[in-house]
Amino acid sequence: MTAAGGAPAIELAGISKRFGTVAANKDVSLAAAAGSIHGLVGENGAGKSTLMSILYGFYEADSGDIRIKGSPVRIRSSSDAIAAGIGMVHQHFMLVETLSVVENVVLGAEDGPFLKAGLAKARAELAQLSTEYGLSIDPEARVGDLSVGLQQRVEILKALYRGAQILILDEPTAVLTPPEADQLFVLLRALRDQGKTVILITHKLREIMDVTDKVSVMRRGEMVAHLVTAETSPAALAEAMVGRRVLLRVEKEPRQRGAPVLEAAGLSCRDARGAEVLRDVGLTLHAGEIVGIAGVAGNGQSELLEVLAGLIQPSRGVIRLGGEILSAAERHPAALRRRGLMHIPEDRHRSGLVTAFSAAENAILGYQDDPAYGAGPLLSPRRIAAQARQAFTAYDVRPPDPALKTAKFSGGNQQKIVLAREIERQPKVLLVGQPTRGVDIGAIEFIHRRLIALRDAGVAILLVSVELEEVMALSDRILAMCGGRITGERAAQATDERELGLLMAGVTDEAA
């Protein structure tokens, strides 16, 4: 389906945008038809988010034109974008968790001074939208009590309520479980079939191949390809994104497993509400191996990593590091770091970075007492910046500017800052949560190679990822979790997704 007269639903022509000396977009053009799902891919820092931010009014282009259904429009704010029928669902949701679903939907679009009337109208429209698109959700539910997948539905409902005909989704599956991602794709297809235009920004080539009609590729601020999805392949897309051939599979030699390094027995933990989220968990991690944790999000993997990293204390259980039982005091994160246990957290914003700090400051976060950065209480900005530049070059952080606020980096480049900080400390044990969340295909290849190199150098790695394919590719052994328990263990080369899926669903070896 196309707009009247055959004009694209949305067209960007010759868009350029600079931030100081950095050219984020260089003469970029893109057109998407009505009733289509159009993919937008590229490496971290390729300019995708800047381009979509221009379309949604966060930035104004230095030059270039935007046309909707063939008519030129000037978008100087998000209000202009909404008025033009454009909605955007951000990777990090823009919701007030203490408010209800319907209150979040009408926030900023209250339809007059009398909130009661506006809420009544919104409830009726939400019921209609929910029926039309299969977006079943309780309008009175408190947003903070909803799963991530349902919160994303609220964001989509907000955009549809405001009349969006063009919907931009920025890395929409980065925080979703595989079943939630499948539900999202059903919704996107329904929106397409209703004549909406969807622009999907994602690093996951499988998703591009599964759900898009056409795909545009950006590299270093420029548009390098427009392709019909059915006529391309993941390998061709990866090469277009990175500018070279990319290895899409993980290559590793058989492991040379060493002595036990990290052991846990009988670990149990309760959350703030008193619910038991870890139940009698035991594991042994050897030098020179990667042990992956497979499980649907919310089944204890996050808490297991946080207990082992010293971020939360277990209600009972024993942890040994290097054969020694750790006391409560010795389980403090700083004490564990001194003993060679490093942690790459699942949520970089909550636990890995202070985004208001500079990139250089985040590059030493947790290690600021290292004498290499100064003498006594005074830190040396020159030494810190020099160390950051070296790390940013090694990890291809873009832009390689230590003075830039971390909030200004893309999500994938923020992840590289965390990875560089922890991996370059020569860990003996590395706890890794979602290592490639929000990271482009070239960086995924790089991160996977780094993890395999660490494993080959004798580092013990515990890996948690919602990407089952990633767990299977990287791991030597896989532990499945369900309901806070370990339900089974498999050698990675001797299992498959079906068998692991049963264990993840709670069908234990004993039950089988």
C-alpha cells in the first residue's frame, strides 16, 4: 500500500547533521511506503538514532528535507512530529511508573482542563485500539507493576492514541524475552496490514529478515544501501553495515578446563517483597571455561549474577572464590574486584554507568583508587583521559572522545565502555550479563572473540543472556534455570534449543 499519488508515506532527502566536528548524518536519504515495515540497520554510531531523532523533532537537520505523503514538512519539536502523525517508541521507555496505563497514555494529551472527561475518552479509545490490534492490557494497571513487554505496549498505545500513522521503534526487542519479541512482531504486522508505516531500528539481523519488507543500511553517517529484504541475506547485510565480511558464527577450540575458581552451594535469595528468587542454587565454575545460564528473563539469572558479584547478599548459602569461603564482608564488590572477580552488569544504566559523568570517568568507575590515576586523594585528569583513549581505540568506541558525557553515546558504545573497563583489568573470574544487548553485528563479533580469548587464557566466565543462540554458541556448559532453581546441566555441543527449552520451562531431569 502506498500513499495517494504513489508518494512514500515518509521521505527524508539529503539530511545532514553535525555535532561540532562530528558529522552524524551526511546527505542521508530514505523513503518508506505506507503499509510497510522498513528496517534501518548500521553499526553503533552509524547515525541511525540521529536520523530518527531528526524525524521525531529532537534535533533539527542542518540541511535536507522531510516529506510526508509527498508534502514538505518542517519538524522542529516532538510536538510537530506528533501533529504530523509520527510516533516513536524509545529503547528506554518514557513512562511514569507510579501512574496507571491510561494516565500515561493521556499524559501531555489531556484534551482539555477536565482530566476526568479526558480519561473517560482515553479508556474508550484504548479499548478500541486494544481490540483492533490485539493490544490487550488493563488500563487501570500501575505501569511500574507491568512486565517490560507490557510497558512497551503502553508506549505503542500512547503513539496510536495520538494518531500516529508512522511509528518509529528504536531497538524494541533489546529488553524483551523471545516470547515477548514474537508478540511484538505479530503486532507490527497487524499495524502494517492496517496501513501504518513502521520504521524498525535493530541490530538483530534475524529480526530484519523475519519482519521487514525493505531495509536501509547506514555506515559512518552515510546511507550505503536500500534493499528488498527478501532479496538479501544476513551475511550481505552484515557486510554492508561493517564494510567487510563478518563472521556470524562463533569459532572456538575445545576448552582446556582448569581448577575450580568460583563455587556456590545452597544459594537462596529473597527480593524486596520477600519472594524467594533464588532457591538452593549450586554451581562450580572452572578456569578456562564459559558456563552459560539459559532461562526466560525473570527466573533468577539476574539475582544469581548480583549475588555472586556482591551487589546483593543471599539469605543463605556458601560462596567460595579460589577455594576459600567468602565472609559477608569479603563479598563486597570492591573486595571481589581486588581478588580478580569482575562484573559486566545486565543493565548498564542501572549498575554499570553514571551517564551524567564523562566517558573517561566511567572508564575508571570502581577503580578510581588505582594509583595509576593519581597520587593520594587527587586524581589526574590527564592520566584518566589517556587511559580512556587507549581503551576506546582498542574497543572501537565511537566517538573516541573521553570528555564527552556518557549519555551522548549510543547504547552499544556505552556497552563497549563497560566491557573495556572490566575486561582490561585481567580478571580471573568474569560475570557477564547480556554482553551484546543493543550492540551492532560488528561489535558482537568483536565481543564474542574477546570472551573466547579470555576463556582460552584461563579466565572463568559465567554468562547470562536472553539470546539462547548466543548462550549455545559461546558456552562450554549450559545451566538452565526456571523459578529460581537450576533445572539441568548440558554440554553445549550435546544439546539443542528444544531440550534447553524444556529445562527452561521447568521440565527437570528428575521430572523427565
